[in-house]
Amino acid sequence: MSRPVPTMIGYRSDADDLGWSLKLGLAEAMVPLIGRLHRDHGVTVTVHGRSLVGKSVVGLVKAHRFARRVDDEELSLEVSLDLLQVLCRLPLSPAVVDLARLNAGGTTGEAAVRELLAPLQHAPAGRDRLQARRDVVLYGFGRIGRLLARILVEDGDDPWGLRLRAVVVRRGGPNDLVKRASLLRRDSVHGAFAGTITVDEENDRIHANGTTIQVIYSDDPGTVDYAAHGLTDALVIDNTGRWRDEAGLARHLDSTGVGRVLLTAPGKGAVKNVVHGLNHGTLTAADRVASAASCTTNAIAPVLKAVHERFGIVRGHVETVHSFTNDQNLIDNFHKGDRRGRSAVLNMVLTETGAAKAVAKALPELEGRLTGNSIRVPTPDVSLAVLHLTLEHPVDKAGINEYLRQVSLDSPLQDQIDYTDSPEVVSTDFIGTRKTGVVDALATIAAGDTVVLYVWYDNERGYCEQVLRVAQTFQGLDRPVFPAAARSGNILQAAVGAR
């Protein structure tokens, strides 16, 4: 494989600056190739599970440097550029292709890449047949609804993915549409929307990054005519939390054009509570209603699974230090819940959490072993879970930290668990984190059969990423990953054998 190496004509600097400039040039050449693969083939390019789609030039350089945590050396941008050029010449089906794993597996040369990715290649004539885009409706447009919308449209249209088509809200006033578009455009926590937004008041539409979002005004989930707006077999993501049992959520199914319903809160009764990475395989084609559980359950359940499979959890207590939410009052006023009527911005508020019990719905083996409480604190986003666990096997700090580091880097839970050993991190450092829980290694306490783990999580962005992972599975849009994990993706399984 050959390609022109980017050069900086007339540039004079020391070796480090020149090396950085060359990296930027290589990354600049990669951007259109990554975009083309995503738009034209439905291929998401990653580096050890971290998506490169929509990344800036500097972001691509950082992603290649990240590879050293797994492979002990940076991934060469030159190698990646060569691989991307080969991928763009192949008639690929939708998939996730990991450049670092291609390189680590010794896959060099176009013939080797073609052979490895043979299962993904198809005849050009069959390309239209492979399109499997699924319509999504957001029922509610609050904190979670708007962030889901951002994620769905920030990288533009994906012909093989979830497509946001509509938002359903109750009309709030004469300037409702303009105000809602403004809230999508500007966010006090997550910053400005990455793209362009225009408003079509005459037709009740918002156009964001080329995506047309129909705003539908309704007070009743069972009376919306989605088919009138061209929607068929849509997935309704209910982020209002008003209905949590199967009967309530099934009201959405009474509307034309709806195929399935996903709740962004813990489900009650027979509703499946799904934590992606743990029990998403329980979703079947027959399921019409499901829940993506809670932000805290999604943050702690993957870490608890990893620890239990290696060390065995006898019992434990989960304490969450959680940012305040819209459910609380800004200043003291009546609230039906205990303590939540007191000012959220002036107090730490002790309250209950159902996350510890909810974990058992995704990890039945931990049924009855966990208790939990929550302290709401005066921050708008990012929370911290403290896991105080008694284990079957003795541990030390270095051992359990190294195990969780490896799980975060190369395991079936690498999309959920992240890891940091920085002595300077604080809560705002985790705003925008796409993993659902970040283990703070320096805070770990371990002695004998007892361990205390501190897990940071963006209770908005990290949770929304999990919701959309569940949505993809629910709609049959999971994409195969090539190559398989460099270490066979069996860290957790190997750990179980070591117990």
C-alpha cells in the first residue's frame, strides 16, 4: 500500500514540533475516509473500542496515543491511514472495524485485510438491501430527551442506524418550538450544540445537522398518529418517567406507526430492565416494551459484575453521591417525597435509591446481597458511587485495580467501564464521559476480603449512551465487531475460571 505522506512545505521547527505536524497531517487525511465509511457503508471505525467517527484532528491523534494503554505503544497514524484506504475500497456491510486490533493481529497488506473482512463484503448490487435504518421518536424533551437528540444527530444521518424522526411534547406556550430549539442549541452543562439548528415554525419542525425533527404536540401517548408523519414501526423512547409499568407504557403501542417502547427509567413489574453489556441479550423479537434501567444502575452494575466474576461478592452497600435533578425543588417548598422539598442548590439531601435492588434485575446472582442509599448534592451533573463490598476472596489494591484496568481496556465490558489513576480528577472532569462508570483507582481501599471502590459517572451523557446501545439492540441494529478483541474478549471468563 502506498500513499503520499503529508508534508509541511517551508516549515522549520525542532523534531518534536515536526513530528506533531506530521501527525496532524496524517489525521487530516483520515477524517474524510472515516466519514465516508460511516455514511456510505455504516462502518464505525474504532481504536480499541473508542469510536473515531466525528472526532477532530487532535482527537484522532489522542485516540491513537490511547492505544499504548493496551498495546504498550501508540498506534501509528500512518498504519491507520493505510488501513482506512483499503477499507474504503471494499464493499463492506455495516460493522465496527477496530484499527488497533487489525494492526495488533498482524494484518498488513490489502490481501490480508480483504481476507479477514471477507464476511463483511457484499456485491454492490445488494447494498440497498442492507439498509436497515430505524425510526426513533423521543416522547418528552427534557434533560435526557434533548441529550439523546444531540447524540442521535451530532454525527449526521446514518443509513444503517437509529434515525430521529420526531419529538412529542405538551405545548408550553406560543413560542414553544423556538424555546425548545434554543434549549437544544445551548446547554449549561454540556455546552453548545455541535452543528447547525434551524426552526420551521409553520410546520412545527426543527432541522439539526441535516436531520428533520417533527415536533408533535400531545397529552396522550395513545392518540398520536405517527403514520401521518411517515413513521412506521418506530421505537418510542419515553423519557418522561410518567409510565413505568407494562400497562402504562403499552399505551404508546395504541398509536399508529409505533413498534416498540423503551423507558429511560427503572421499569416496574414485568418490564425488562436492561443494562447493555450485561443482559441486553435477553431482549427478543417478541418484546414490545423494555426499560434501560437507571443511570446509577448502569454505572455500578458493570463494575459489580466484573468484581463478582473475579472475586465473588458476598454482600455490599452502595452509596451514591448524586447531582440534583429536576425532581427536587430549587428552594424549600412542598414535595411529596421526604426531604426532596428542601432546596437542591443549598443542601446535601439524603434520600433513597433503588439502584442496589435494581442491579439484581440485570445480575440475578446478586439478589439480596446489596443495600443502597443516595445523597443528592448541589452539582448539576456527574455523580459518584461508593461500593463497599465484602468478597469471597482476599484482595489488595494493586491487584483489583489492575484487573479493573484490563477490563476497561479489553473485555466485553469496555464500552461500559473506564478507569483513571490521575491524582487530580474532580467531578467536572467527567462531564461528557461516554462510558457509564469510571473507576477512580487511587481512591480504592482494599484490605483482606473488603474493598471500597469509587466509580464516577456522568448521570446524563453516560446514561444516554447506554440507552442508545439498548435501543440499537432492541431494533436489531447491533453491528458485528471485526476483528474480535485482541485478547479474545475473555478477561471476565478467564477470571471466573481463576476463582
